[in-house]
Amino acid sequence: MSLSVLPTPTQALLLRACLAEDASALEAWRAWRVAQDFDRIDRASQRLIPLLQHNLARQGVAADDPDVGRYRGLHRLAWYENRTASARAASVLAAFAAAGIPALVLKGAAFADLHYPAGGVRPMGDSDLLVPAALAPAAIRMLLERGLRPHPERTEARLLAYDLPRRHGWEFRDPDGRGIDLHWRLLAVSADAALDAAFWSAARPLRIHGVDTLTLCDAHHLVHVCVHALCPGPVDSCHWVADAAMILRRAAPGGFDWAEVLATARRHRLEAFLAPVLRHLADGFGLPV
């Protein structure tokens, strides 16, 4: 299996500028500025700009550089939007907890606090929450009662009778268009209940906007990122590289648990999904795979 979504050559330059920890970051940044008209930047690349700004500051690039000033503006916007999204997710998590529905926080909502070096460096977008499949009907009803609507639109009856058995999750949006992605299975490519049970059993604590909850362990975060990289989307066609890099660099004390990644892949037949992604991370970006 080959990767469905790879960074473009221009996006790869930007990623190297964001991730390199030596002077090669500046070389990549200068090459990217030549290749990319900032006024025509694609949405996926724009979401990397806060991380770029953070890395350039580490490399000593002056804050009065005209481009860096624009980057800082996008960083501030991401920080504000992340705070708003965190508050929205925390409200839902608190309601779930009060109703006895456990939840795991996924993707950007967890990465922004756990794996990235500063607030706003990793834009969140929507908040992704995983609930046990048996409690998904109750979670869906709670979101509907709170005024969130399925997107694309669905009746409650169709969601519960048709989509719940066939899909791994569904997006819900409030009247302002802000979203909660509710998942009842972690991976779209697997309906293996034992796989989700393994994710739940290894979950680690997380605190979101003052609410205590759970998220995946580092090894399972990487599995999720690698499998998700094979699912084309309108925005995240390159952000998964940065997510994987940050998970590996900021792993819990004691080092990254590669044994758990391998065991999960073998036990649940995910090797064909993980192998090409990990190979690209190692060969294309020199990550310690």
C-alpha cells in the first residue's frame, strides 16, 4: 500500500523549516519563501505557520522580519481559536462525565497540550472525542440536546440505525458552525472491538480547560496519526508529519514505546497501514523511526 496523501515538494520544504533543529531549518525556510507566494498559501500549509514561527524564533530570526510578523499574527489567531475550542470540548466532556460516559480526547485537542511546545503552535480545528461504542447512542442524544446538529445533516433515527453500525464517527456542529467530531471507533479502517479496547486500557490522563479526561498513550497516538495519514482530507494533507515528529520528540519519560506500536500493528493487522507512513517519516524527514 502506498501513501494516499503526501506533502507536496513545497509543503515538504515548509515541514523541514518547522521541524529541523539546526541551521537547515533556515535554509529550508528561505527556499520555501521563494517557492511559496504567501498570499496564495494553501490551507494545510497555513496551519503549519505557528509551528514555523516558533522554530524560527528558536533559530534566532528577528521578530521584525516582515514575514515573521505575519506568522505571529496567525500564531495569535490559532491560540485564540484553540482556547475557544478547548472550552467547547471541556463543556461537552463535563456533560459526558456527569452522565457516566467516558471519553478519550484525540488528535489536535490532545496534541496541542501534550506534544507541542507552546499554546497555539498546533491549531486544533474541531475537537475529536472517542466514546465507547455501547454508549455512543447516549452521547449522540446529548449532543443533539445541546443544540449541535449532525454534519452532513442526519436524523437521529438514521444516525442510530444506519450510520452507527457502519461508520466510525460523525461530525456535529453548533449554530456557529464550530464542530465536535464524535467517534465510537478510533479507526475508520478497523471495526475490531479488541483494538479499541486496547486503546482504552492504555489511556493516559489529560486535563482540558480545567476538566479531567483521558487521551491515548504516545504509542497509540502515533498509530492513529499513521493510519489517518492514509485518509485524504481537504486540510490535513501534511500536518500529520509534524504531529508524528512532535509525538516522537516529546514522548513520556523513559522513551518512546516502539514495542507497543509493533505489537498493536501485528495484533490488529495494521502493518500495511503503518509501514509506508513510518518509512516516509524516516526517509523523507529523518525522524527516528
